[in-house]
Amino acid sequence: MVEFGDFISALGEFGLYQKLLVLFLSLPLLLNPFQMIGQVFMVVDVPHHCDTSWILAIGPNLTEEEQLNLTLPRDADGAYEQCYMYSPVDWDLGSIMTYGLNATEKCSNGWVYPSAQPPSLLTEFDLVCDRKDLNDISQSIYMLGLLLGAMIFGPLSDRVGRRPIFLISILLQGLFGVGVAFVPHFYVYVAFRCVVGASDALALRQTNVVTQDAVLISHCFFAVGQMILAGLSYGIRNWRLLEIAGSAPVFALFFYIWVLPESARWLVTKGRIEEAKKVLQKAASINKRTIPPGLLEQLKPETQSKSGSTLDLFRKKHLRKVTLIMFAGSLVYYGLSLNVTSFGLDIYLTQLAFGVVELAARYSCIFLLQWFGRKKTQAVVLLLSGLMCLIIICIPEDQPVATTVLAIIGKFTATASFSTSYVYTAELFPTVIRQTGVGLCSMSARVAGIMAPLIRLLGQYHRAIPMAIFGSAPMVGGLLCFLLPETRGTDLVDDIGVATPQLRMSLKPCHTCI
């Protein structure tokens, strides 16, 4: 019986059709960084203090400096407190000026921000003082949306089809992304962001159904998107306009309705042979290849092979290590990406540098994996990313250049680890549980994304705690890599009982290109 891989060989393993498919699936990744990281630039800290206009009712002629001096306590450095004020009293102005105020309380009437400050999430929804944690919590909820989207849209695309679910996800991303710009309350903002995260999840998932090299190429689009984010956020400081500018372009992708094909492999698995033949013939025409008529006639519905269960992933030690490594790499990646405002230099320049090194890391992985193999590459980049985070802890706060340079190096290695994980984990899992295993690893990456903003909250107890966690996890993951087998130049394992991949003599064609 003819195998689907025979059609890939007849079409050409990576012809014009496959390249266009990779392009179509990768274009949404240009916008993903905005949704994933863009909030960082909407909550930039600005000077603020409690609203103490109550005193103007009894002293309307007070200057601003006099008002603040009478109503705000000062901190150890002599600056006005940002989160506390003197408790209001019903005294006359002369008594207040003579005796002063002593009792303090938290801001009860809101905050005052610089009048020239463009509207931001921080100033519009008062994400300061006791409400400051809402920023990181909302980032975690967006990451939760990514996890929910993978759990919901993944099975739906397997049942309904890749194409319709992908188009629906683009529609939701556009509608709710633009809708975020018009929300009246912060909790509505968080709910909309969760939906955007769920729709983003399918775009991230779909790029993993092509060849491994194509996966790395598609990841480069995400890196370019990070550079676009730096310029976009620098030029547009109004958070609502920035939200529209970062979300509305997704509507330009609706031409996909006419050009994006359904997966021929999925059509075959569902028994829709005639539709699959049309897709294959169109692919052959674009690639200027011809599929022998006899080969098309042999195309039959594929029987689903028995797959393993999730429990199989935990019965073998090396499979458990794979999942932990994916989690560790994702944790340090998100930890550094979301921490761009904490390194001391200009945040827009830092983000641009992050995008440049991410592009370099994504692209260099194509060669690093071939030159040094999966095991060594993954181990080294994980160890280096963890080491950079741990060294940052030792750098004084008044050395922002040194801190940022270390963060950029850490970003490079963390990104390389993130990309390598998608290739290495897919090759380590046996065929019978490969889909389940890769799905679980992707979910572990989403869990790491949820945890990363919450770990940042620990910085209020000591600034070194978040970086210590972000540094320790990849160090452990890197050491675990040395206990795993090398997969470069090996046949993929089919049976759970086989512990290590076997050296292959020839390369097999990719069966997932279309």
C-alpha cells in the first residue's frame, strides 16, 4: 500500500507550495509578540502620588508644592510617598500649617499622574501600589488563554479541520484584539486578553505541523515581530491606539479564505480522498511537478494506529526529563522577555536588541543542531541562559549596561533553547505517543508562561528572588540533557520500550509538509 510520504516525494519535499504554506502560517507570528509582550510597554512606571485635593476645599490658594508638603509624608530618601498620604482632617488651614498632620493612610481618592503623560494602562486603571500586582496577574491570565486555546482549538482542528479553525482563530484575534482598545474596565480588559491568548495559541500550534527546519524558520517571524514591537511601542505611547495598531493588521489576513488550503494529510485521515487528491494536484501544479495517475488512484484512507497514553510519558525516566527540560527552557525565556523594563536601560532599545538576538538565535539553531547535535546544543544553551540570570543577581543596580548585556546574552541562549526544544522533544518521543508528548511539552511551556509573571511578584520581597528562580530552572534542565540520548542522524523511535533512537542510514521524507 502506498504511503503518504510517497506523495511528498512526488511533490518535492520543500517546493514552492510548501514554502508558501510556511509563509501563510508564519505571517500571524509577526503580530504575536505584540499580544504576548506588548503590555510591558503599556504599564511603564511613572511618577505618581495620592490625590489629596481634599485640602483645596479649605485652602484653594495653595500652590501644588504647598499642597503636597502638607498632605504627603516623605520616604527615607526625602521624596514624597507614592502610596501613602496624611489622613484628612476637618481642621482649618491655619491649624494644619501650625501643627502638621501625623496619621497616615493608603491612598483613598486615587492617584495623580503627570499631566503630560499619554494615557497608559497604568494611569487609566491605576495599576500602582496595592493594584500593581494586577499587571503581572493579567499577563498570567493571557498565558492561561494560550493554554486554554491549545486545549480547545487543538482537538477542534483535529475534528473539524485545520483550515476553518485557523480562520476562526484569526477572526477572534482581530475582533477581541481591537476590542481591547475600547474596554471601560480593567477586568474586561483581562477577559478580552484571555480570549486573544486562546486565539493566538492556534497560530503558534499550526507552525509546528511542517518540517523541523520550517518550524525554526517560522520562529524567525516571531523574532521579527519583536523588533516591530519595539518601533511600534516607541512611536505610539497612547495604549489604546497602540492596541489598535498591533491588532488591526490581522484583518489583512482574511485573504486566507481564498488561498489557504486544507491539510491533505488531514483529509486522508478523515476519508475525504477526492478532496485530498485535489489539494495534492494543486500542490503539484504549483511545484511544477506531476503526480503519476496510478499513484493518486492508490490513495486510500489511513487507518489510525494505536497511540500511547499520557501515563506512558511518566513511566520512562527519559520521557519525564524531556517534559521538565521544556518547562525549564520556557520559564527562563518568558522570564527574560517579560522583564525588559527591569534592566535599567531604555526599554525600547532593549526590546529592539531582544528582537535582534532572538532572530539570530532562531536562525542559528538551524546550523547549531546540525553541527553539534540536539543534546549538546540544548544542554549548553540552557546552562548559559541560567548562568546569565544568576550573574545578573550579582550586578549592582547602578550598572544597567552590564545588566542589560547579560540579559541580552541570556535572551539569545534562552531563545535558542526554546527553538531547540521543539525539534529535540519531537525526536525523543516514540511514535505511538509523539503527538501526545509534544502536546504535553507545549502545555508545559504554557504553564511556564503562566508562572513567569507570578514569579516576578516575588521581587517585592527581594529583587534577586525572580532571577534566582529563572536561573536555577534552566541550570537543572541543562544538566538533565546530559542524561538524554542524541537524536541527530537517528531513526525516530516507534516503540515505548526502546529507550534510545537508532542510527539511521538514510533520511526519510517528511510526512507533515502538507
